[in-house]
Amino acid sequence: MGGRRIIKAAALLIALGYSSLLVYQGGVNFNFQESRSVQVADLSIEPVTKTTTLDSGQSKNITLDDIFISVKTTKHYQHTRLPILLKTWFQLAKKQTWFFTDIDNQQLQNQTNGHMVNTNCSASHQRKHLCCKMSVEYDHFLESGKKWFCHFDDDNYVNVPRLVSILKTYNHQEDWYLGRTSVYEPVKIYKKPTSKLLFSFWFATGGAGFCISRSLALKMLPVASGGRFISICEGIRLPDDVSMGFIIEHLMKKNLTRVPEFHSHLEQMKLLSPETFRDQISFSYSKSKNGWNVINVPGFDTRYDPTRFLSLHCFLFPHFKFCPR
Ligand code: UDP
Ligand code: MN
């Protein structure tokens, strides 16, 4: 008991040490589409220097059951975005998919066979609250014992068989951070007041989805588990997906592997051609004052299916009951 308490206290001290070292004191120079750069007064964190020896590139026999699919959602979208997911791709990964939300809803709990997790994080789009959800997603993955952690947003369509077939080509016992970048340059961290570049790193856009192997997720445990992820986010004052990149690329010294089959609505969805839909892992949609940014897929009327996810699902899996015969 005593030993356990000491270990806990030591872990807490390490976490506090990290978060206080990461205190951000500079101004943010932020231009999302082109680059992300941040100025900091001092960032004296020592990244992990140990390099891991990787096995041979041999792929492991991964099945859907080895993947923890986590979807970030919120009470604001439980009657709009969520029903589309539940009707479509969730049906192909019911046992492997978990939704991280901010409210209790018994009806959704019944529909998902208890796969709604109330994170007790606030329902807002603020950095802190989104980081809170990501932190809970990561902790649930660790507890699940699964081989891959794949995060998606609730405006993603996940092409389940393709997610599996791509993960089959990577070894979960090696350190892998798979995703898509949506910036042209890495995030740059400067030292103030000299403006000397301290370091830079890439991150996978959360809105396209990304996957982390268990081996890597376990290495992140001392800095990211048990809510420590939130401290890191707060320390560098960057969004959850960027903070994930910071932890993995800068602290763990593992590079993001670009997997172009992940897609977010920061891209023009209509540029994806239907002949390639089967090859993609994720899709997205968004609505702005200029209209919808959606994939161009034949199917249902746009008034019934504005996001095009129902049509996409029938395009990929025409045997589904709701699909036209
Ligand atoms: N989200 C949330 N709480 C909110 C708003 C959004 O958890 O108050 C989640 C949402 O469910 C989605 C992600 O954050 O999974 C991104 O939200 P959204 O697509 O609305 O914004 P984006 O960041 O893509 O512009
Ligand atoms: Mn979005």
C-alpha cells in the first residue's frame, strides 16, 4: 500500500513538473491553414532520448477486434450528427466503437449497447474541454487492452474494412502515429524574447482521424495518462490534436507517418473521386456560409442526406436495409 502511494506521489510530481515547465508565457502567432507557430519564454523540457529498437516490419494479424475506435461527440450533436453515424458505419463496428460525450442519454445508451461514455467534460468547443475528452478517450483505450487507438470526430465517416486493412500493414508492437497533416509547415515553438526557434513538430489533424499503436500509447503513459494529457494541453495552450503531436513527435521523438487515406473537412471533399472511396479510411463534411463541403456521391436526395454519409454508406455497402434496391 505504502509503496503504491509513493509511486502515485512520484507520478504526480513528475506530472506537475511537466505542467509547470510547460507554462506558456508568450504570444501566439496562429495561422491554421499555413503554419502554426508559438512563442514561448522558456520550454526546458527534456524529450525522451532513448530510441526503441523496432522489430522487423512484419505486419501482425490485426482484426477489427484489436482496434479501439473512439469518437468525440457532444450533447449539441446528439440529435444531428450522431444518428447518421449510428445508422451507417457504427453498424459495422458496434463492439469496437465508443462515443465520448458530455451528457447521459439512456436512449443512446440503449442504441449503442452501452457504448456512450459521459466524460463529464464541459460541453464546449474550447481547447480545455476538447482536451479533456481526448484525455478520457486515451485513458479508456489504455484500459481496453486493445492494440490500436483510433480517434475520430463525429463528423467523420469511418470506412471500417479499410481502417482494418491499412492497420494490418503496421505492427502494433512498434511505435506508430498514423494520420494526416493539414498544415503546410510544422508547428514551431520559439523562445522569447530572442525568437530563437526551439523546436518544431508535426501533428495529425483530429478532424481526419488518427491512430496510435499500443506500444507508443504505453510509452506516453507517464506524461499523458490519468488526465495528464489535459495538463500538457494547458501547458502549451494548443488544441488536443496539436498537443498529441507535441507529445509524440517532441517528447517521445516518434514521427508522424502520413497516411493520406484519412480526410477532414479542411480538404475539399468533392475532390475525392468515387472510384477511390473504397480505398479511403475516413471522410468528413462541413457546412459554412458558402454551402456544404461534402463528397460527390450518387444516391439520396441532398435534402434527405445533406452530409452525403447515407449515400456513401450505400455506395460502399449496398446490402444495408435502408439502401435503395
Ligand atoms: N465538439 C465537442 N464539444 C463542442 C463542440 C464540438 O466535443 O461543444 C466536438 C465535436 O463533436 C467534434 C469535434 O469536437 O467531434 C470538432 O467539432 P466541430 O466539427 O464542430 O468543429 P471543427 O473543429 O471541425 O471546426
Ligand atoms: Mn468538424
